Amino acid sequence: MKLSLEKAKKFYRQMLLIRRFEEKSAQLYTEQKIRGFLHLYIGEEAVATGIMDALTPQDGVVATYREHGHALVRGIPATKVMAELYGKMEGCSRGRGGSMHLFDKKLRFYGGYAIVGGGLPLAVGIALADKRMGRKGVTVCFFGDGAVAEGEFHESLNLAALWQLPVLFVCENNLYGMGTHLKYAESETNIAKKAKSYRIEAHQVDGMDVIKINEAARKAVEYVRSGKGPQFLECLTYRFRAHSMFDAELYRTKEEVEEWKKKGPLVTFKKRVEELGIWSEIDADAIEKEVEKTIEEAVAFAEKGTWEPVSDLTKYLYSQEVSS
């Protein structure tokens, strides 16, 4: 894959934005500015960045509860994402969703889901609607390796294959479903192989290399959009932080984490771009400052945001009755 300087800057900026946003979120959580659950995407930035670049505005996205990075790269402003984490009305879900339920109808970002595997059947439904309505959208469904043990995984892949639906399944395999290593949860640890059993074209890709992911994603999206049916990408990645802020992280060693950090998305990207001879042209320091400013503005926006009044507690619980 040829990588232009413009695209290299974009990838680096997006991955750095995710990294710094998540680091700031962790800090704010310890300060009790952010409450509830918080699942960080640090270490997996290349997946969201590489996949989203292959999409168009007409495509839909269904994510998991570890979806801050997906939302940011899809185009939801950092201000709105941070305000949502704060629980403020200016957030992308009016402060009602918090960390695990980011949503933006205009961007066709159909939310993160707290239930493991919960987004899979919804993605199939969105893709079915697109097909029935004659739309050319592709629905991308992100999920972790832990979701593979859920019944929805098998039901969703089966229906997508039977009905030849325009779905791109993206498994972010970070080796651990909460605190359980994949080898203790799955008799077959090659998840792409499981997808193939449903007669879905499936591939494994290095989830730490944004260039490889983007190349695989572009091929997959083109395949799905052409009407050939669903496709499956297993991105082999790793989260550097605990499962959530409540995780004591007793199931893996610090040495294991450090080894993975040596091949993290930002480290790998710098090496790849240096090989292309354009790293010095990216101006990493300028991008760092730009991202830092974006994070500062996001925090300031969230701090100034407003709390929803108690009188609104019963609003938006039911759809408005349609008059005949």
C-alpha cells in the first residue's frame, strides 16, 4: 500500500488523539470527574483508525463499550465525547449514555453497547434494512474476542451469510475477555477460522499496524459493497491498560504488557513511516501540540456543560405517539 504524507499525518494524528484522550480520561476518572465504568482503548488505536478510513458517510458503525476511539475517528467531536463521559447534556447522548453508550445518528454511529456481543444482531438488522431499502451502505460491527463465546456471534454470522448482508465484522482480538485468556475460553483460538465455518470470507491482520489494517479494510469494504456478502477481519491487537478501571489486572504479567508495548500502534507506525523516509516530514511535535489543545478544549467544554434537570427524568423513555 502506498502511503501519502497527508494520509500518514492523518493516521498519526488520529491514533495520538485516541491515546491522549484515553490517558486524560483515566486521570479524570481518578479525580471522580468521570464516573461509572470506563474501558480504555490504549494499545488498540490502529484498529479503529485503519478501519474508519475505509468507510464513507453512508456506512454504519456499531461498536462495543470500549468505543471512545471509534467515536473520535468516526468524527464525533472530542468535546461531545468528553461531555458525555462527564454526564453533561452537551454530550453526544445528552449525558445519558456515558462512556459505554456513545451515539450519533447523523454520523451513523449506532452506539457502543455494554452487553458483550450485543451489537452483533443490531448490525445485522441495520445491514438488512440497508439491503431491503436498496442503499449501498456497509455496516461495520466491532466486537472483542470475548463476544465470540456468546450465542449472538454465531446467530449473527449465520444470518449475515444466509442473507448475504453488507456487514463487515471486525473482531478486535486483544487475547483477553475481561481477565480470561482466549485459550481458556475457546477450543479454537483462530477466530477467523470460526467465521469461515459460516462460509464467510475471513482474514487475520496485524492489529498493531494501521497501514496493514487499512489495506485489509479497503479490500473488505469494497468486497462487501459490491454485493458479495459479509466479510470478517480478525485484528490481532492488545490492550495496554486493565479491562476497566475496576480491574486489579492479576491475570497477566507486567513483562507481557511491556513486550506488547514494544510493538504498539504508535511505535509500529513510526517504524513503518521511517522506512518510507517521510517521518521527519510529519512534524510529530506540531501534531502533539495540536492534539493537546484539542484535549484541553474538550475538558473545558465538559466542565462548563450543564446537568440535565431532574424534571427531565421521564423524557425520551418512549417514542412520541404518531397521529394517524
